[in-house]
Amino acid sequence: MSGADMAKPLLGHRSIEGDPSTPPAAGRTIGVLGSGDFARSLAIRLVCSGFKVVVGSRNPKRKASLFPSAAEVTFQADAVKKTDVIFVAVFREHYSTLCDLADVLVGKILVDVSNNTEINHHKESNAEHLASLFPACTVVKGFNVVSAWTLQSGARDGNKQVLICSDNQEAKHTVAEIAQAMGFTPVDMGCMSSAREIENIPLRLLPAWKIPIFLALGLFLCFFTYNLIRQVIHPYIREQKNKLYKIPIEVVNTTLPCVSYVMLSLVYLPGVLAACLQLYYGTKYRRFPDWLDQWLQHRKQIGLLSFFCAALHAVYSLCLPMRRSHRYQLIETAVKQAVEKKMNIWVEEEVWRMEIYISVGIIALGLLSLLAITSLPSIANSLNWREFSFIQSTLGFIALVISTLHTLTYGWSRAFDENQYKFYLPPTYTLTLLVPCTVILAKIIFNLPCIQQRLLRIRRGWEKGRYVKFVLPSATGEYSSGETSSNV
Ligand code: NAP
């Protein structure tokens, strides 16, 4: 950020008095201890948001040029005296070096922004450790989930949520106001005991993706092995033909759509199982088993991985004609036909199969792209519940049906050709059809009026065997009430 940019307020000039739209926090003086990357970004953002900033450094002369001119850079003790709210932008291992400031820090709010290098690295959180070193201060945990980069790039970029916790409500409120004035969305995470969890958040590597990724890898491995046996090992054992060249592209490209298709059906299968359980128990108020709960929560990631595999399959398929092996095979076939004096090689059925297969595949990929895009939080937030559920549920199911057509047109009559059964193993596509067809069938059954009605009632709170109050019109036109079983 240039010097001129630093002087320019990010969210407009704000004065506390006179402007009712001004957040009460902006305009106050905020202290920052430390002059590293985080302290610098924090100071820039605070200045841009209309705060006065005083930075406390062990060596202010050397560090002053790194900060915007609007920020005052001074010695630590001097900075602390000038403000009530101080961001401690120092690593945990250096907290003890701040103990000399204990007297001037009495009664102040300390914002602990620190992170660790490992999950649950210390017995007590950094914020609790800071609080134990400075018992006369109020410690608030916050801002550790935003990076120095996010702080600098402003409200336009990066994660806007700032997780905050403290045992002191008033201090937490003050820090939340500051976060809001800086363009962030403060999220109250409760009391100080949450600090450990907040400190672990930036260290977690894709926590919601672990199960879906393992699932995708597991499926990929199974289908890859199956295809390898059929496409490479079988010709080698039966005809001594070396087909190893097929592994990098052909085998991978027959594996990817299998994974994508099965994963897509696994997005809708837990919904089907949940509906079955609700119908069986006759209530929506009974908890699903944990494994089903987990599965339901991972549907978005499973769907995105399905889209990823489908996109890779599309790219691989487009590249198939680029391969040398493909060109050699084409020439070989042409030469053979010339030798055999075969002039007409057009097979009408094959032509139609391929046209339909590709067209349906493109539509399926288009729908999957739509599902993937609308699952992004920024897009999802712009949709109302009906729009979101129409796209994710209805269009998603249509995508599953179209993918099934894509698979069926690929297979065509191969399932009935005994040459396709290598080592008695059926063609891979027949295996992939199992789960998606079950899901499609179940969805059709759930749409039968008698079942759909019952499911709708359950989802609106009706329960099997529960007595409810009913109201009936009497012969005189007046209404009488009584008790009956809602089951009847
Ligand atoms: P840094 O660049 O290494 O800065 C640390 C600063 O601590 C130094 O510039 C130094 O400033 C000050 N300090 C005070 N006492 C010290 C001592 N005894 N020894 C060494 N330095 C001392 O680190 P940073 O990246 O700004 O991170 C600062 C804190 O912010 C850390 O707790 C980190 O976990 C947290 N954080 C950083 C980021 C990020 O993106 N960088 C994101 C979230 C949280 P003076 O020399 O001026 O005193």
C-alpha cells in the first residue's frame, strides 16, 4: 500500500461526534504492541478506518518508517499510557518480556491476536496465558483468524469474520465495535474458555473436507484397480498384449466419471435415508444416527468433489485425440479397411449413441457447474431459501438423472455383450449405476402422492401416535374441539 493510500480512509472519514452513522468505536485511540507484519497491517487498517493509532515498539526510531504517517510510533510504555485498548501483536513466547509494563497496563483491555504453530500446542490458550501474566487487565481473544494480508486488503477481500471471546462482556463489546468499524463481522464466541478453539481454527487444514476427500480417494482407488484389471491386466494375461500406455490417460479417464457419478449420488443418498427414517419413525424430532448426521453435513463437499472429477473427465476426454496412440490406432484401422477394401464404415447406431452420449454429458457438466457455483457462500447468500433448494435439490436431482442417461448411452448394449466380461467382471459402468439408480428409484417412490403427503406432514411437525387437538365444524356451523390421534 502506498503512502498516499495509507492516508486515504478505507471506509470514509469518520468523526465520533455529530455523525449519527459513525460507529461509536471509530475515532478513539488504539494501541498496538509490536511492529511486525501483523502490527503494521493492523495499524494501516485502523488508520484507514478512522482510528488514532499509537504503536509501542522496543525500537520506535527504526520501525517508524514502516508505519503510515498518521500512526504514532513510540516506546511500549509510552504507547500503553495513551490508550485503553491495546492489541498485543507479539508472539506468545515474548509475552513475559512485556511484564515490565504491568503497572501501566492496569485496567486496560488487551486484545490477544496470537496463533500457535500446532493444534493444542499449550495446555492453556495464549489468551489465558496473557491473562494470567496480567491479572489487572481484561483480555479479549480476537483477530487471530484474519491474516496480515486480509487486514491490509480491506473489506473487499478475504475472510470478513472476526471471532471474539472474553470473560468480560463490556470489553468484548468494545473490541466487537472496533472490528465492525474496521469492516469486519465480529462473531461472539462466548467466554475465554473458547480461546483455545479459536486459536486452533487457523491451524486446521480443510476440516470439513477430510471425510469427502478420503471417500473420493477410496472410490478412485477401487475403480482404478477395477479398470486396470479390465483394460491392462486382462489383455496382458489373455493375449500377451502390453497395454500399460493406457494407465496415465485411458484408465484414469474411465475412473474419473465413475467417481464423479457415484459421488453425485452420494450427495442425495443421505437425504433418501433420512426420509426413510422419518417415515419409519413417523416423526422428524428423532435424532438421526451420528454417521447420517455427518454424511448430511458433508454433502456440499462431496458434491464439489463430484464436480471436480467431472471437470477433469471432460478435460481428459477432450485430450484423447491428441495422443500418439490414438493417431496410430486411427491409421491402423484406416489401413486395415483399405486392405479389406471396405468403403463404408459409417455405423448409424454408433453415430447416434456418441452424439447423445456427448450432448447429455455436456448438459450434466453444465448442471454440476451451476450446483458448484451456487454452493459458494457469496452466491448462496444472494439466493432465497426457495431458489437455493430448487437449484441444489431439484436441479441436482435432474443432474443425477442426466448423468445416468450419460452413463447408459456410454454403456449402450455392452452389458449384454459377453466379450465385455473380462475375467467375468462386468463393465465398470454397470457397477456405477447401482447407487444412483437406487437413489432415483427412491426419489420416484417418495414422490408418489400417498408417501409424499405423509412425508410432508412429518416435516411440518406431525408425529405418529401423538394426540393432537382438532377443531371440527358442528352441524350448527359452530366449531367444536376434542382430542384425537393424528394417526387416524
Ligand atoms: P513479527 O513480524 O515477528 O512481529 C513480532 C513483533 O513482536 C516484533 O516486530 C517485535 O516488535 C515484537 N516484540 C515484542 N517483544 C519482543 C521480543 N521479546 N522478541 C521479539 N519480538 C518482540 O510477527 P507477526 O507476524 O507480526 O505476528 C505477531 C502476532 O500476531 C503473533 O502472535 C502472531 O501469531 C499473530 N498473528 C499474525 C498473523 C500474520 O498474518 N502475520 C495473523 C494472525 C495472527 P518490536 O521489535 O517493535 O518490539
